[in-house]
Amino acid sequence: MVAETVDSQPAAMGRTIDFTLTRRDIWQLNLELAPRLAVTWWLLLMLCILVAALSVGSTCIVCGDTVELGAFLTRLGLSIGATVLGFPIVYLILFGFVMLFVSPDWDVLGEHSVEVRGDGLFVTSRAGEGSHSWSGIRSVIKTENWLVIRARGYRFHVVPARAFRARAVFENIAADIRSRVAAAKQRGRAAPT
């Protein structure tokens, strides 16, 4: 839970957020974030449909069949349908396979602590400690149940909303972190090179 602080400090300043992440949490986060990747999903789906169309067309050409338009469209429709249904199934199978091998040693599962400081975030987990300056944070995504902080590269810190004593505290801290990251980015753009 979030440690109490003095009211005169900014919403998130000096707050320590302690929580534990489980496989179930990662699964729920993945399902909640998947719709946000709509552009990626559509591009992959279009690629799959193109592959399905080419495979049906090439099958007709290789076999030397003279296929009527109706038969071709039926084959194409079945192929696209299988692709559309198969794509999420394959995604879930692959993600499930990855979840089998996620361990606390990867710094994903287990107990975590995120402290909001004036100069950035200080993160502690079973794997060790680290800090991220506000300018080093690439993005902050807030969903209904999660605060996802992306640091340099592909380093993510996931904070569940349940770690906060009240929904308003979650909203305030998320807004404060976002504004600090935005201010750091603005200062970075304004700095002479």
C-alpha cells in the first residue's frame, strides 16, 4: 500500500508504492492492453489476409486448376476466416507459453517497491534496485487497473491500482507522474544542443 506523506507535498512526491505481481496480474494486464495495440493488430491481420489470399491463388495456379470465381472466393473466404480465428488463438497460446516460464528472477513477478522522488523513480525488487530520472521515462500508460511506466529501452514498471488505498490516490499519482515526465520531455526539447 502507499505510504502516507505530508499534505504540503505534491500528490506523488515522496510516495512509496509497495505491491506484489503475480502471473495472473501479468495475464490481466496483457488482456487489458491488447486492444490498445489496435494499429498493430490491424496491420498483422491485413498481412495474414494477404498471405491467405496469395496461398489460395498460388494453390490454384500450382495445381493447374481452372477455378471458377465462386469456388475461388469460397476458398479465399475459408482461408481468411481460418486466419482471423487462428490469429488470436495462436497469440493466446504463445503468450500462455511465455507465462509458463516467467520467474521472479526475471524481475517481473514478486514484491516490488516504487518510490516517487523529485528527480525520478526509485524501483526496488527481488532482482535489485534502480532509478530512472524523469527524462529517462519514455511513456506512462494508465488504464483502469494499471499504471505502466516505460523506461529506456524495453524496461517496464507495472503498478496495479490495487496498491493504492483509494482510487483518487491512484488517479492523482498517475497524473503527477505523467506531468513530471511531460515536463522533463519539454525541458529536453528546449535545451540547446
